[in-house]
Amino acid sequence: MTEARTEPKERTCARHGRPTLLTCAECDTPICPECLVKTPVGLKCPEHAEAVPVPRITVKGQRSRYIIAVVGIAAVAGGLAALLGAVGGDQSEDTAGQGGPAAVNPDRIQTPQVSVMLADGGEKKILTNRRLAFDGASAWSPDGARIAFESVVDGKRSIWVMQSNGESLRRLTEGTGTDSAPAWSPDGSRIVFMSDRDGQSEVYVMSADGTAQRRLTDTAGQDGFPAWLPDGSRIAFVSDRDGGYKLWTMAPDGSAPQRLFDVAAVADRPGFTRDGRRIVFSSDRDGNQELYAANIDGSGLTRLTNNAASDGEASFSPDGTTILFASDRDGTPAVFTMAPDGTGVKKLTTGPRGFSPAWSPDGRQIVYVTDPG
């Protein structure tokens, strides 16, 4: 069932006397673009912004990463540029989830949105276009019927799901914590995700309808950015539990954790070939965030990218012939493809920032997040 939303009424900012439609996600105080503070969990008044904790999964000394955009931090910043002129304009409720993809209104605030395009970069289309919702980390279900993603709405980052055409938008998680980075099980029955609802970043799993939510990891380290192995036998994730971020795997019930191989990783979801024999992941082992590929046992490690930019969010196409990834190598986050050996790089998005790409199960389409700003 689509969530009903109440249309906000214009109010007056007490600090500056300006009319505004924006309110603090914590106390509902009217805030104008002059006094609002962007935070990882939504827009806040100055008083409540001070209490927002710093995101827990970080890598010291690492330059800006695409995963920041994935979990919505950079997404909030991207939407702020539009907020500076946001008083007035059409703020009517979006139609995504009610009758298909929402039409873009040039007069409304433009925030990061889930979009789709053909595998060659053609026929781009926005699926979500909700007022002051900051979307990220999109993932296609194995049957191609649904798309899961994270979204900051009303100051809370939660996991949402919708049909692949943008209809039947529905929230799956809701609580005091930050829920992000959803990934489907190979059979489509479950979704694994990361959350700090219990005080620090851990990996959780739930049924595809949002029920039976359960914590899988429980260590002193930071665990997150999970991905199912193609055969469903294990879940891969990033953890610093033994000092320094590495790739780990565990059984679907959270038991039998083991380090995948001894190579430094960064906070980013790994991708696998459909046969599970090869893995592509992000690492800063050579001083900058680049993409690497290796056999599942760690042999055959190959560096795929080599530039001053940050490359990440990589995944193999269903047929294994192409790698999809995001990079800011041209100065703006964008979606790219390349051959499995790192050659033949092709840019698929231009203009608005693009990140968080994922293949459709048949490899014909790509879901990604676009930030019109």
C-alpha cells in the first residue's frame, strides 16, 4: 500500500521571518534555507543539528567516496543547492507509487532520485520524484519485478521498495536507526542491509516484505555494505573487526564468519560474477580508491582502474562481459562501464550527478541514482 502523505502548509521561520515549507526533522520547527543545517539524516534546525552523530563507517585519510553518496550524505548536500531557492513553487504530492514514474516539475525542489536507463545509457527515466526525499543505493530484485533502495524521508533513512516501473512505493523499515544499502537474496525472498539501530553499524536481514528483521553481526567492529554470493550460500560484507577494512563472508544466518582474503577494502559493496568465481571491489591499497578484480579465493588480483579519482560501486553484468561502476574522474559523479580487464571505459551519464548503479537481471537496463541538484 502506498504511504499517504499530508501536504505541508507554508509557515514562517522564527529566526528570519521568511515564509517556508521546510521544517526541522527533529522538532518540526519551521526553518528557511538561511538557517537550515544539512545532516546525514535530513534537514535540521541549528540546535538539533549539533546532536547528529558523525557517520560511523569511515576510512581515515580516504578521500571522498561514492558510498557516501549511496548512503545519502552527499545526496542531502546535492539537494541543498536547490533548497536555497526553495520557498514557493509547486510542492504538490508526487505520483510515484500511485500511477507510475513521477513527472519532473521544474519548479519543485530537485533531490536525488532513483532512475533507470538502457544498458547503453539511452532512454533515461526517473522513477521516484518525491518532495524532499533523498534516494540512494538502488538494487534490482532477481526476478526484475521490484527495486529496493534507501531513502531519507522525514529525517529518517529507511529501506523502501517499489515495482520496477516506479509504482507501489512502500517503506520496509522504520525506526530510530539508519537503515541503508539493501541487497536481495538470489531467490528474492530476503533483503540484507546495514543499520546502526543498535548503536553501531551491523548487518541485518529481513523478508522481502519487511517482516522478520534480524541482526546477523554483533562484534566490536563496524560491519556493513552486504552482498549475497550468487548461489545464496554466503553473505559478503565489509568489516574492520580485526583492524582495517577487509571483505568477509558469513552464512545467511550470521554464523561462521570468515575473512574472504587479506586485501584492504573500503566501505563499498563487492560484486560477483554469476558463477561466483570472480569478485570486483573497491580498495585503497595503492593509496587511492580504485577498482580491483580477483578470483574468489584471492588469487589473480588485478587492478582495473588507475587515476586520481574515486572509483567504486562496481558490479559484473549478468553475462560477465561488462563491469558497471561510478566515478568522479571527470569532475562530477557519473556512471560508467568497462570490460572485465578494465579496458573500454564508457561514460553513460552526463550532466546531473549519477551514482549507485545496478544491473537489471537480464542486463538490458541499469537502475541508478541521479541528483539533478
